[in-house]
Amino acid sequence: MARKVSWFKRLRKRAEVGLARAGRVLLTPLPRGAILLLARALGSAGYWCSGQLRAIGRANLDLVYGDQLSSAAKTRILKQSCRTFALVALDSIWFSSDTVERTKCWVSLEKPLEEVFKNGKAAVCLTGHLGNWEVLGHAAAVAGFPLASVATPLKNPAVDEFLRRARETTGQTIIERTGAVRAMLQALRRGGRVALLLDQNTQINEGGIFVDFFGLPATVSAAGASLAYRTGTDIFFGFCIPQPDGSYRVRIPRSITPPPYDRKHVDEAVRKVTQEICSVYEDEIRACPECWLWMYKRWKHVRPGDARNRYPFYSSELDAHLIPPSYRYENSGH
């Protein structure tokens, strides 16, 4: 049995490499309109073909909006979300060719980055699975402000290398998630800008903490807040939002300045800044709900003692011994 699994994995990896190469050959020559039509078709197919993803997305929409939106409105948002992320996948390939020219043509900034990163200071830059985070990295680099972005390597090394090369075409640097803290600190001390996606679940043993997200405690990485607080660095946000004509508009909402460092109150300060970060995410998701990844199990973990029936069907309670006592009942709704 083990040999069959190993053989299958090898075959699958080769197929993935072949698809990536074929995708680059077939997709990069296409005009922008064709990419948009293909994304719409693939996104719609993905919506109808995966009942599990539809169920997860609907549960998340019900949690966030309750009775504020009709069933039809939630369905429309979920369908468009699938199309948005089909476009993200296609554009990760399409923008890998003529990257600078295509970025200049199809991506615009809400404000010049010279106004955002004043005096060339170091910055902690945050985005999320809202719009196109891949194109956002290109846009910052093309504007003269390359990022050092943290990314989790793909399981297929060959495909991961393909994606890494595409990401670094414009001067962006990719930092592997494992051991990323030291690399990020070094980048900040050199006056660089580090970028992270923080709207995902992060295990408690990997640096996650519980904060309030759309009214329910959810695990989120404290890395962004911790880096900013310990180094006295401002936090900036950027979201690359697709437009009806196929272009992207980079939104740059307010920044966060962490309080002065106090060794005695590190945990409290990091928690407050992390909560503020999640509040920015909430505002941006509400402003453009069809651009967020609703099909992700965002509220996957329930703290012991919290009301299980308030969470989506896919959630499960964490073992009590995994949760520090100070995390268990804050903002639990009790």
C-alpha cells in the first residue's frame, strides 16, 4: 500500500509541474478579456462542483451577516468570491510574463507609496485573502518599494520554485514561514518592509492567539503586532481589489502605530494591537465581501467554555491543555 501511495504522489507532482508549465505557455499570451472570461467560467464551475466549499462559505456568511442579507445576496457574494479566487490563480500565471509592463498597465494605487512609507522607514505591511495578494506584491515592487513577504512553501518543490520565481520577478523577496521571525527582524533593522497575510487560522503552538473576529473569538497570528511592537514599527495595510474592467485598485486604509515598548506589558499590548488589526480586516471585508475567501474554515477552533452553537458546523473545540488560562474566556460572549 505504501508503494502505491508513493507512486501516486510522484505521478501527481509530475502532473502538477506539467500543468504549471502548460499554464504559462497557454495563459500568458491571452488578452486580458480572455483571462476574465476564463476566471468567471472556472469560478462558477468551482462553486457548483464543491458542495463542501459552498457549505463552508454559506456558514461563514451566515455568521457574519445573519439576517442582514437575504439568501440570494449571500449566494451572489459566494459565487463572486469563487470567481475572484479563480482570477487570483490565473493571474499568478498571467502576471508572470511581462510582469512590470502588465503591472503598470493593470494595477493602480490609491495613493503614492512615497506618501505611505514616509522617510523610507521600516514597515510591517499586512494584507489578507481579499482581492489579489499576489499582484499586490508586484505593485509595491514596481512602485519602488519591494517587500520581503512571508509565504508557506507548497508541497511540490518544483511548483513552489515556479511560483517563487514569479513572485520575485519584480524584486520582491520571499521568506519561508519556518524561521521567518529572524529574517523579518533583520529586514526591519535594515529599514525594509516585511509583508504578511494574517486573516488565517494560526495554531496556538505556532504563535496564534484568540481575538474577536466578527463577534467570535478566533485564532490569529500575533506575529505582525509583535514585530511592530517590539521594533517600534508602524503597521500598514494594502488590499488589491479587482475592478469590473479587469484592472486592480490597491486600497491603502489607515495605519496602526503601536504603543511605546513596555517589557512588563508585552502580551497585553500585542493582544490589543492584534485586535486592532482584525478590526481593519473586518472593515475591508465588509466593504468588499465578494473579494474575500469565504470558503476557508476561518472559525475552526473553539475555546473550552465558549458556546459551541455560535460557531460554524466545521468548528471543533480545542483541548483545554492547549489554551493558556488567560486566553480562554476573554471576549467569549459569556
